[in-house]
Amino acid sequence: MSVSVYRYKARSREGEAVAGILRAESVRAAAIDLQRRALFVTSLTPGNEKPRITLPEIAGRRRRAVLAFFRALSVLVRAGVPIRRALEVSVSHCSERSLREALRAVVADVEHGSTLSAAFARRPADFSPLQTAMIGAGEAGGVLDDVLDRIADVLEREHTVRKKLQAALIYPALVAAAAMLLILFLMVHIVPMFASMFARFSVPLPWPTRMLLGLGSVIGSLNVVPVLGVLIATIALLSRLVKVERIARFDRLKLGAPLVGVVIRHAIVARITRMLAALLRSGVGLLTAIDVVAPVSGSTTYRRGLASVADALRRGEGMYRALQQTVLFDPLTLALVGVGEESGALDAMLLAAANYLDVEVEAAIAALVSVLEPALIGVVGFVVGLIVFSIFLPLYGLIGSIT
């Protein structure tokens, strides 16, 4: 039977109004699922699933909420609190509404005999395959508290790297925005004043000035709101297209870009090695770990590379040789993987590679910012100087004709 999407409105035991969407085989199955969550259904209708809002601020708030949930759950489970009670306490402290609703569904599934990993697996939009696989391994091995700690560590490390990158790029972004506003102000308000003056005095204009006045006229005639709307729509369309499988060429260009490409490659490899280390330490097999990590690697090129690594492992080849054939991993990471294979400590060596690459990413970001700031200032200075030169060039002729 096919699974459909249903929209619902309901009230919790405390009388709080809740609304959302869920997938179920029928209206009756959807109603039963909501009743398991201790929700009193007031409306349940078929509908289409809306895409999740992924604005940076909202996405960041959700990531922080997921991190706080796993950290709190790991502390409670380690303290000996039963998993059902630990989930209820963690859910009550969750600050993000959609995540809280998903966690209530998880609690309902656990109350009806489901394992925690199975409850998470039913909600792939809220919990990644990495988290589900690690929790499943932790439940099987009786080390759920350790696994929850590792999940929180992985999320926290990713959050830290992301915040450092944002903090490093905020100043160049502000400089670029201020420069764009300055150039726009000059083109819209200052250049037209000189254009009218040149027209009154019939000053012969050199070609740089004619080009500048023509560009200023075009920009001044445009309505700002539609232009911004088209620009935002174009950026949104491009950001969606680059995620499509067919546009793998953009991914390769991104990885090969000067300066930025090194940061991106190191960050992706650090993410891959850290997740593999966390899965292996949780008891997940190497092949399964690679299959789990590949879709969340953050790069089409690396996802395909990991798929080829998994195929090589199935043919009996070693991890070091399989990674080397992809030509996607740096020599140090390969060397550490080789040592890990020989010594039987692959998880420890993968974690060491991730820690090393994290340091390299931070150093590369610092170097990138140190190059980016003077480059931006230089470009802004050149553009403003070009505008000033184009304006004052005919002014000298005008002044000479008057004197």
C-alpha cells in the first residue's frame, strides 16, 4: 500500500494547539499514529508536503536544538534514567517546534515497543542515517550512552567549524556589501548630476565617461524591487540546481577552485573521516559505515568516490588502496588509514586524520580571509577610482575651455 501525506491539527494533553504533516498508509493509520502521540485530533486532511524552510538562521536554530537534544539524552541515559523517561525529559526542554513534534512521535513509538533506532528511521527528514545507524549499533551493543555522546560530539564539532567559518567571513561580507552600496550610490545619485552638467555645457566626452554615464542611466532607470526579486530568485534557483545529480561539474569546479577549493576539500574529508570513526567506534561495520556516510558527505564527487570505495572493499581490496584509487584524499589521510589497517586501529587513525584536517581547515580559512580582505579593498578602490577618473577626465577639458 502506498504512503500518503496528511495534514493535521490537534491538541496535546496540556491543551497546546499543534499542527503539522505526517505520512501514513491511510487516514485511519494517520489518526492512530496521532493518538499514540497523545494528541486529540481536530482536523486530518490529505495534502502535499511543503518543503522545509532552510533559511540559515532557521536551519542554524534547528541544528542547535538537535545538538542540545542528543547531549541531554546522553547525560540522562548515562545517569541510568530509562530511555522512555529520558526522551520525555529531553523533549520537554526542546526549543524547536518541528523537532519537538517529531520527538513526540518518537516517544509514542518507543512507548509501543519500538526501538529508538527504528523510531528515528521512520523520520529521515528529522534524523540523519548517521544518527540512526549509530543508535542502532549502540542498542545492539548495549552502549547507547556512549553512542549518544559520540553523536553529540560529531554535531558539536560540525557546529563549531561552521561558526568559525561564518565568523571569519562576516567581515569580508560586510566590506563587500558596503562597497556595493557605495558604488550603487555613486551610480544612481552622483553620476547623473555630472551627466546633466556635461549636457548643459556640451562637453565632448571620452569613451570611459560615455560608458559610465550609459551604465548609470540604465541602473537609474531600473526599479530596485523587481531587480532584487529576480536576483534572489536566481540565487535560489542556482542553489537548488547545484544539488541536482546532473550538475556534478559544478561540484568539481568548486573542489578545484583556487584557495577556496582547498578549504572545501579538507572540510569534506574531515567530515567523512570523523563520521566513519564515530560509526566504527559504535560497532558499525566498515561497509555499512561507508554506505551511511556517502549520502551525507556534502559532495557529489566524494559520494561517488565513497561508492567506488565500497565496491572495492566488497571485491576484497584494502581500505588504503580503495581510497588511493579515488584520488580524492590527501597523502596524510591515506597514510593514517594505512597505519590503521595494519594496526587494527582504523577508527583511531580516522579520528586523528579528522582532527588534523580540522586544524588545516582553520588555518586555510585564516589564510583565505587574509587574502580576501585586501583583495576586496583593492577591487573597491579600483572601481571607485575608475568612476572618479571617468568623471574628472572631461572636467579638466571643461575647466580648460572656461579659463
